[in-house]
Amino acid sequence: MMLSTPPAILVDQPIKTWFGVGGVARRLAVPRTAAELRELIAAEPNAKILGDGANLLVADGGVQELVISLAGPGNGELAASDLSAAAGAAVGDAVEVDAGAAVHLFRLIRSTTDAALSGLENLAGIPACIGGAAAMNAGGKYGSFGDYVVHVDAIDRRGSAVRLSREACGFGYRTSVFGHGELIVTGVRLRLVKGELAPVKAKLKEVTEYKTSTQPMSASSAGCAFKNPTLKVAIEGIGAAGQRVSAGMLIDRAGCKGMTIGTASVSEQHGNFLTASKEGKADDVLALIRAVRAKVAERFGVTLETEVVIWGAEL
């Protein structure tokens, strides 16, 4: 069945990323409902899904495939959340909250903490929409998105709707079944706990201050560029075989902090953050990713895997 009022297909549109560099989408659509999203995917199963652009680098040549944006208010019901269950909850009660894939994580954190719902404050400072947070199981020192999931609604590349329980989502370190691109998140149900407002707000402040003090939050960056690797063999002074270690530490000890290629640099504050200059080039960021990987591999024999997603180029 065709859509009665399908979303417009826009041409040569900038692809918003936190790097602030890169090419355009030759065609871009902004679905307002899950039904519209299903129709778009069924018509163009190779379409790329754009969220907040916080974990994305787009090559300077842009993207030929249709780009479907799930990034905010223009997505209608996909950008809506429901916290109504919190109203009658007592302290200690479990409360289930629904959020569409296009809801910004930081806005949901703000609204849940304002309602004294505890859980998501542990993810403060992580830039993402809900769909992307589920796909990569966004997280950090204080926890991961999947810790709070009840179920996830998604569609497959044929446009069919599916619902997966938390156990079926395959949440792991920066991964889930949605991270492979075959299933596209449309919404998530989360289980939080009704708490006292002051402690919930205090925890939000603690996590936010930690992020601000350890990471270049104001820089044009996609957050951590590389996943923390698990060592295949023991490395003296680094860790034992089977231990997950900090990619930032390896980058620092390989002498990469401050490294610059063209308009891209390795942050002096945190080695796993690569930053781009305004009016810079995505090609410079790509070259820097390759150079950092090469230096870490040469120094430690560890091949870093990118956490940032790359469109339009190969490493």
C-alpha cells in the first residue's frame, strides 16, 4: 500500500554530524511515523539511517543511498516519549517509559530526572538519539543503555515490524543486534525506578561533571573514536590476555596525543577523541584514524576497531 502523503525526498542535503565535516545526502527523507518509515525501507532497503550524527563520519564525497533521518521533532511520533506512568509511582516503584527512536537521549535524561526516575542519569553526557543509543548500546563508566531496556520495537529491511525483548537484543560492549543494520529501531520501552528527586539530580550532576572533566565535550568530535580492545595476549604494563583495556591509554602511550593531520587532531585531553576543525575535511579525520591505528598496532600489536561509524569510505 502506498503512502497517502509520503515524506518529501530532499536532494543534496547536509548530513549533520558532531564532527561538522563531510559530504551531503543526495536524497534525504524525514518520516513522521513508524508506518512511513516501514514504507520507505520497504521501497529502499539499502537506505542509511541517520540519528543525531554523534557517532558518525561522512566522507567528503557524500552518500548516494537514500538517507532516512530520525533526528528530532520533524519525526512526529518517532520523536515522542511517554512518562505518564511516573505520575502515580511511589519511591522504589519500577516505572516503564516509552520513547521513540528520534528522541534525543539527553532530553529524555532531563525529563526522567525531573520526574525523579532513576537510571538514565548514568548515561549523562552521551550524545545520541534513542535509536542510536540502542543500536550501539551506548554507555560509559556508569552503565549502558541496554541495562534499562524492557523491549525494543524495530523494522527489518523488508519493512516488517518486530518486537525484541531485552534478552533478544544481544546487548554487549558497544554492540547489539541492531548495530548490524538489518533491524532499524523505531521505539524503546525502558524500566526505571522512582527515586527521591535530590539524589537523582545529584547523580546526574556527578556523571556530568566527570564527563566534562575528562573529555573535550565542546570540541567537534564523535566521542570515542575507537572501542576499548580486549587483549589477545598479555602486554607488560598494559594488561593481561583477555582483559579489556582503554583505547585512549594505548593511543596516549603510542605517542599520538596532539597528533594532527590537516584539519583533524587527537585531543590533548583524551586520546580517544579525534577532533575536526570548522570548515575542515572528513578525509583528514579518516587519515588521522588510519595513522592512529597504525601507530598503536606498531607499538603494541593491537588493531583498534572504530567505534565511530563511517559512511562513504573504507579504512
